[in-house]
Amino acid sequence: MSIPTPDRVRELIEQCWQAPRGAAQVALAEEAVAQADALGDDVLRFHARMAATEAYQRGGLPARGFVTFSWCLARYDAHPDRFGDQEYLLLWHYKYMINSLTRFPDIPLARTYAVLDDMQQRYQQGGHSLQTVHKHRWLVAFHLGDDAAADLHYERWQTAPRDGNSDCVGCDPTDQVLHLAGRGRDEEAIALTAPVLSGRLTCVEQPQEILTALLLPYLRTGRFDEARRAHHQAYRAIRDHRSKLGTVADHVLFLALSGNAVRGLELVERHLPWLDEASSPFVEMEFAAAASLALRLLTGAGHGQQPVRSAEQTVAELAAQLAARAVALGRRFDARNGTTAQGDRIAAVLAARPVVEHLALSLTAQAGAPEPRRPERPRPEADPLTDVPADAGLDELLDLIEEALRRDEEPRAEALWRRIEPLAGAAGLTPLQRGRLADLHGMRLHGEAVAETEQAWSEALDWYAQAGDEIRCQRIRGRLGLHRSRHGQPEEGLAQVRASTDYLMAHGGAKDRAGALRRLAVALLHAQQPADAMGELDRIAAVGEPDPGPRVRLQVMLLRAQALGADGRVQESADAARELIAQAEHEQQDEMVGLGEFFLGQGLSMLDDNAGAVQAFDRALAHELPEPLEQEVRERRAVLLAGTARAREVVDDLTAMVARLAAAPGTGEEHEDEAEHARFHLAVALFNAARPEEAAEVAEEAVYGADRAGNQNLADQVRHLLAAVYQRIGDNDQALSYLDQLAVNLDGFDNAAVRARVLEQAGELLFDLDRDALAAHRLGSAAAAYRVARLPLDELRARRRQAVAAMYAEEPEQARQAVELADAAAAALPPGLAGEPEVRYELAWLALDGARAMVAAGDPEAALARVGETPARFRALEAFGEAFLAELAMGEVLLTLGRAEAAEPLLRSVLNGLPRDSATLPRAAYALAHALLQSDRADEAHRLAGEYGFELD
């Protein structure tokens, strides 16, 4: 603790009143109290304790406020002449006391009534309205469950005139909502808040408290959009404040009753560590009960054995423990109160059922199954079997369908199957016919039913073996091997395909050999052996296969493009995809054109040609694609467009992607990462589509999921996005909170550059908010991190900005030191960079801002030496606006040195050269007017002041 002085105590008290709520404000208050006590100055002791009462109330430590309030009240009563100017604030603090006394079951009720009576007497003696006294008598009756007394005091509260002691126009209606909603008068509660919410609320507690009070009325009356918005807006405002655990409890209760127990678990996990430090037993009881309800509902939904993060318990275990805790606290309150009101209320909460089955709270939660993207394209009605005799037998039909399948002629194969199906159950089928039918059945199932496909082909293999047809047996073994390769057994499957291929290459016909090589190439791709796959594709031409048809030829080209890409030959892969597209267009194979565009888009994306990739994906979607592939194209395209001006186009696609991944049965880290990455991209798209509130909702889901999965890299990416989102929304404190957390997370040498950029971003935001001292500190930290990362130009820029911030913070010596460090960074720049425009521009700014810092530090001669050549340096870079600023600064430095005759022509030139709408114009006119004054030309100076609307000193 520093040596106490009266000025230091006054400074601490002032800092306490200005500080945001929380631990820092409490620390300032307690230091002020300690130093005032050390001085023994009763006036300072009084004012320090008044500030402490406020800090304790705002910081969630109301019990400590009982002591400071009582001390101040006693001093006031003993010396009203010395402390009479504090009567208003003391009367205001009575409200804190009444509200807090009810929340501690060990404080006798008689004491609360005694404080209420004393409050009323003082209000009456001072000629104040009793409006707020009636309100606090209502509050006690409401707590006791005394409906008759609560109704009486409510009416007196509403009819008494408001005055300066009344709660604000947001806080009074908040408590009115509690009364009306408790009486089942939800519509009245909502109606009375409409004018309040449509106006401007300046109280630090609003609008989050009134929105929280409206959550259940909104829900019970079916105003779901209002409930959703109220939850998001209010919870954002309170979630980082430990003193607001009771309000958090209201949100947990709302989530449980709106069918969002899973989201409720997220809040429980986030805020459970606060419970043991709850501001009062009442808040502890509220949170324990609401959390227990949410966990009980999760248990009922089958999630009771899920572990709870931040607790070494399962959902079911924690639900039971918190219920017991809430019930025990309820009994303590009832014992103190002589009623059963609190115990009954807690029992009702613990047994509550959701008001609605599920209220979708976010864009992703609202997304159901995606609607069809477009109508089915009409298929040709022409009969594909005009060449097939009407009396064709089973063997002939089987030959025809096998050839159609080899050529990938799907419509013809389907039509042939409809002719074959009635014959499949005929008696007397041979083993070969049964094998061929089972073989076809497996091909029809292929890609949809994994186990059923393998069963059908295994059955076919048995029949072929009985028929003694080894060629068909080997085909089936190859198909089975490829099937296993595609479904999680790449090595085993490859061995089976290779053995089948070896046999067919030695004993099979040209069709069999070509088909075997195609299967082997695909299996090699699945086994991540793309170079070998290309080698097998090259062998196909040598087997002399009869024309397999355009689709099979195009599929081989597609496999080649895929193999080249998998082998890291991405440019060649893209070129192969272009050849495929051209050939498919020539063959009029629409689906293959689309497939080619898809692979081209993938390749261009890997080559960092995102614009070209998007164009390829756009073209792909203009063609017929299988539904799963169309979905993948849309999703890949959406990820690329999320951060662009076309973000609006892909919000729906990304929403559907999140919904798909959230509903998918996959588990494990990879699946969770995929889902949270999709949320991240959706949040980026919403941000760029000018929908920041929704972006915040989705990004908060993503950061929670990434944290839960232990993916700090993704979580930090989302935090960086959230900082930008909250800046857009106007919640700068939340933005700074995320930036500060990022700076802590990005430790280590490898992250130094990124940490520096985050710190610099925070410093710039603080500077824009006129928090200059904090800005200077962050910018200094950024510069230090840039130095670690060996980025001298960035270090120079951060030091220069630190100097400017320190100058505005009226810390001239700190500003001078920052300039000196910036000069050192400039000297460390590699010689080869000296001529780069970016470097020259930054060095010119260092000269200009360094001059301003030197003036602030009382060294105008040094400032003049720095700024002298700066206008010319800016003009050489065609930075003419900056050149005018440099000339203006030079003129101001000359004025500081008393050299008005040199400053005047320079300042006049600036004034005449600036555009008429320039924000710098008044500053230039002001400087010129002072130059005229120094030259004893007061009349001209005052005319200039009149023209530009300022007063001269």
C-alpha cells in the first residue's frame, strides 16, 4: 500500500466511483478505506465507506455493505452538519440494505422491519415521497409470500408520486413485472414494459434486468421471438459479472422451461464455479434450484450419465446434489420467515415441466431438414428397352443388365431390372442364375446399405462357387474388397482387390481385365496410394477393352484427376479436371460435367484460387448432381463465400450444414471439430451479411463447443471473430474481454506475432473509446510482442501509437520513452526495406507523431527537428492529407517556440489548401488565429475565430 495522503485517498475514492463493477472496484474501495483510517480523517473515512457500500452492492458482496452503511449512518446522525450533503446517497443506500437483508436467512426478520421503519421515518422527515418505501415494503411481503400485504403495498407504491429517490424508469417496471407475473397477469406485465423498452434506458442494470423478468411472461403468452431476443440480449450483458449469478439463474430456469435443457447445461457448466461465492444464500438457492431442474430434465431425456464439465459428477448426480442444497436453503428461509413460501416455491421449480416442447433459440437450432434445393429435372420418357424382345428370357435379360451396368447406363439398367424382378422368384433357377440375381441385388444396394450389400455379394459368391464360375467369383471378390476399402477397411480391401485383379488379368477377358484395373485404382486411392492408382489407370488402355461407353471413359478421367490431387500434383489435377469437363460437354454428359467442375473447384481451392473455386462450384450447381454431392458442393462453396460480400447467399447453406452435423450420429473429436468449424463459418457469414446479433449467437455456440472439445485453436479463432462482432454490435467491453482472453491464450514464441496483433487491436479499440492510459499499456505490450516475433516495422508502428495514446493520457514522459523505443525499432529495420513505400510511410508518421510527443514532453526544439522534412516525405508518397497534417503540426511547434512570423505563412497555406469539409480545418484556423495574436494582429485573429466558430483564449 502506498503512503497515505489526503490527495491519494481522494484520488482512490474518485477512481472507485468511476471504475466498472467487480473485484477491481472493491479493491479500490477497500484501499481507500484503509488509507483513510490510517490518516484518521473522519471526512475521508466517511466518503471512502460510502464508495465502498456502492462497490460492495455492485460487486456482489452486499454483506460487507451492511458494515460500511451502518458506520456511515452513525456518523451522519452524530454530525449532520458535517455529512448533511450525503443525505441523498444515504437514503438511496437504504434500498440496498432492505433488498439485501431479506436474502440472508440468519438475519432476523425483525431487523429488516426495523430498518424499513427507520427508512420511512427519515423519508418523512426529509419531505420525500414514500414511493420507494412502499416498494420495499412490497418487496418484503413478496418475499414472505404474504399476498394480501404485497397487493396492498403494491397499490401504494403505484399511486405514490415518484421523486429523486425512486428507482429508475427501468428498474421500477422490472419489479412490477415480478408482481404481476406472480399473480398470473402476464399480459399486463408485458404491456406496462412496452414504453419502457422503446425508450432510452441509461441505468447500468437495464435493459438486461427487465428483459430477464419478461422471459417467462413472454414464454407463457407465446411471444417466442421476444423471448428469444430477450434471452440473448440480457444474458450477453450479465454473463461475465459474478454479482449477477441470481439473474443467470433466471436464464437457466427459462432455458429449462423452454425445452432448452442442453443450453441450460452450458450455462450451468460455465457458472457453477461461482456458486460457492454467491452474493447471498438466496442467490445460491435460486441458482441451485434452476440448475437442478435443467439437469433433471436432461436426466429424464437419457443424459443422466453425461459428465458435467467443471464438476466431478454426472448430470444426474449434480441434479440431486443441487436439489438438496436448494431445499435446505428454502427451509432456512422459511424458518426465519415463519412461512412456507420459499420452500414451496423451490419445490415448484424442482418439479416444473417445460412450458413448450422446444423453443429454438438460435439460427442453427431453428434449422430443420433442408428444403429441396430445386425441383427434380424431368427425365426422358423414351423407352430405353426398344431393342429388347418382349419374350426375352432371364439369361438374356441378365446379360443385358450386366452390360448396362458396365457402361453405367442407369435408366436402361433400371428398366431391365423391372423386367427381371418378376422372374427372380421362379422355381428351378440354376446356381448361376441365383448368383447373378444376388450379384445384381448387391449392386442395387451398393452405397446405401453397407451390411446388406456385403451379405448379398457373399451370397452371390457362394452361388457362383456352386456353379463353378471362377471368373464371376473373382469379380465378386474384387467388388467385396472395394466395398470394404470404401467402408473403413482400406488395407484388407486392397489385398482382396489386388488378388482378384491378378487372377482376372491372367484369366479374364478384356472387359474383366479393364474392370479389375478400375477397381484396383479406386482401392489404391482409398489406401492413400495415388501414384500406384495412376499406374493402374495407365494400364487400362493396353487391355483392349471394347468401348465401355462415355460415362465409364469419363469416370476414368475423373479418377485420374482425383489421383493427381491426392498425390499432391494439384495443378495437374486441376488441368485433368478441365479436360474431363471439356470431354463431358462434348459427350453431353451433364452429371459428369458437374462432377468435373466440383473436382476443379477443389483443386483451385487448394491452389488458393478461391475466386476460381467459387466459379467452378457455381457452374457445378448448374448441372445434375447426385444429392449428397450437391450438398458437398454447396457446403464447400459456402465456406469460401462466408467471408466475402456474397455471404448473404450462403447463410442458408451453412445453416443446413450445421444442422446436418449437429444431427449426425458421429462421435469423437473429429466430428465435434467439424460441427464447430461449420458454426464458425456460419458466424463469419452472418457477420458479413450484416446480421451481427445472430453471428454472436452462433459464434458463442461455437466457442463453447470448441472449448468443450479442447480445441483451443478453433476456440481462439472464434473469440477473435466475437471481438469483431461485439464491436459491430457496440458492446465494446465484451469485445475487449475476448481480445484480452486471446492475448493470454496466445502465449509462447510461436504465437508472438498473433498475440501482438490482438494486443494492438485492443489498444486501438481502447484509444477509440478514449481510454488512453489503458490503450498505451496494450500498445506497449503489442510492441514488445512484435519485438519477440522479430517484426521491427510492426514494433515501430505499435510504439508510435503507444506514444500518441500516452500523450492523450497526459503521460508525457511515457510518450517520450515510447518514441525513443520506436526510433530504436526504426534503426533495426533491414536496409533493403528502406525504400519500400510502406516503410517510408510509417517512418514519416513516426516523425510526425514523435514531434507531437516531444511538444507534450516540453521539448519543442526536438519536435521541430523531427517534423521539418515530414511534409515533403508524405508528398513524395502522394499522401497529401498527411502532408497537410505535418505542416499544421510544424506550424503549431513554431507557435510553441514563439516564432509566429514563421508559423503564419505555413498555417495559412494549410488553411487554404485543406478541403472545405475537412475535419482538420477548425484546428488549422485556431492555430493561425493564435499566430496572428502573437503578431499583434488581434482584429484579424478574432475575425477568423468568428468565421470558424471558436473562442480565443
